[in-house]
Amino acid sequence: MAGPRPVVMTGPSGAGKSTLLKKLLKEFDGVFGFSVSHTTRKPRPGEENGKDYHYVTRAEMQKSIANGEFIESAEFSGNMYGTSKAAVQAVQARNLICVLDVDMQGVKSIKRTDLNPLYVSVQPPSMDVLEKRLRDRKTESEESLQKRLHAAKVDMEISKEPGLFDAVIINDEVDVAYEILKDALLLEIQKVKVSNKA
Ligand SMILES: Nc1nc2c(ncn2[C@@H]2O[C@H](COP(=O)(O)OP(=O)(O)O)[C@@H](O)[C@H]2O)c(=O)[nH]1
Ligand SMILES: Nc1ncnc2c1ncn2[C@@H]1O[C@H](COP(=O)(O)OP(=O)(O)O)[C@@H](O)[C@H]1O
């Protein structure tokens, strides 16, 4: 049997990716490991360098990309984001299923690599709900919020492309969405449990 596949989570900003991932990483500690991306955006209150992201300057990030240290990188809402080879290797070295949280550009880039992950899209029930959740989160300026809402519209259009994702989860009730996520990942979770027993 082939080993477990990495998991790429994507979807509009505010759809609930982090919320669902945090639940998953907590319940399945020792099964999943998070690929810590690099970003040039500033940390939000409560976020930790090296845990949520590696926070770097644009010059540092550009230098690392030029050095070939990244699997993919993208510009999102005025900041750079990217997955380093080291971030994925750190998780895989621990025999964990590597979970990545990336935007649509990241999905397109990763599809051109040999990572062969499962692609999971998290979508909000509607644009109105998305806007309310983003506003209630209180992490964004009005300008950043508008950029995210614009990117969300584009994301939701592209996401309609058939065959792009292995699973599409509408995050209405969070507990229901989480159960659907676990169902989508059940086979990979089983593979890890079997190989840990061997
Ligand atoms: N391509 C790419 N996108 C990323 C990466 N890390 C995070 N993102 C995406 O960048 C976007 C903004 O993330 P963030 O600033 O944390 O805001 P949030 O999604 O509103 O919580 C989201 O769509 C993330 O999925 C990465 O390494 N590569
Ligand atoms: N099903 C849900 N119902 C209500 N609020 C939610 C739900 N899922 C997430 N949220 C809230 O919506 C906001 C955006 O979720 P978050 O996980 O930060 O999204 P993302 O990581 O996709 O940007 C957060 O404040 C979160 O607590």
C-alpha cells in the first residue's frame, strides 16, 4: 500500500481553513503535521513565529526563493507567502501527513510538482457570511478586508472547475464541516494508523 498523501487545504480567506486545521491537528496529534509557510505579512495577536508562519522580510523571502529553497510562492493581498522545501521535509521526516494551507495560486503551482497531495477546498456558505466572519475576526484593516473579499470572489469562481479538488467542504456549521473533513481524510488517517502499528 502506498504511504499517506500530503493534504493541501485551500479556500477563500475567512472560509475557516485555520479553524478546521487546528481541530484536526489537535485531535490527530502524531498523525498530521503542519507545513509552516513563510510570509511577509505581520503576525496577528496570538500568532507565533515558527508555528503559524515564519515571518520574514520581502528581501529575505526573495533571496530564499532565488536560492531555490521554495516549492511554491505567491503574492496574496499585498504580501508574499510560500512553502519552503524545508517546511515539508520537516513534517515528512517525522512520518506525519504533511498539511499545507495555501491559496489558489499555491494549488496551481503544487499541481505542477510531484507532491501528489489530496486537495481539499473549504468554502463559506455565501459571500455575505464570509464577509461577516472576516469582519468579526477583527484581524484586517478595511483595505485588507476588501482585497480578501475580492480574492474570495475569484477563488470561488475558479473553485467551480470540475475535478480541481478531491473534496469541497461548505463550512456552515463548524462541527458538521469538521466531520466531512475527517471523512475525506479517513483513508490517509487509516494508512498512518496501520503503519504505526507495523
Ligand atoms: N501560495 C501560498 N499561499 C499561502 C501560503 N501560506 C498561506 N497562504 C494563503 O495565504 C492566504 C492569506 O493567509 P493569511 O494571511 O494567514 O490570512 P487568512 O487566510 O485570512 O487567515 C490564505 O489564502 C492562505 O491559504 C503558502 O505557503 N503559499
Ligand atoms: N462554521 C463557522 N461558523 C462561524 N464562524 C466560523 C466558522 N468557521 C470559522 N469561523 C470563524 O470565522 C473566522 C474565519 O475563520 P478562519 O479559520 O480564520 O478562516 P481562514 O483560515 O480560512 O482564513 C474566524 O474568526 C473563525 O473563528
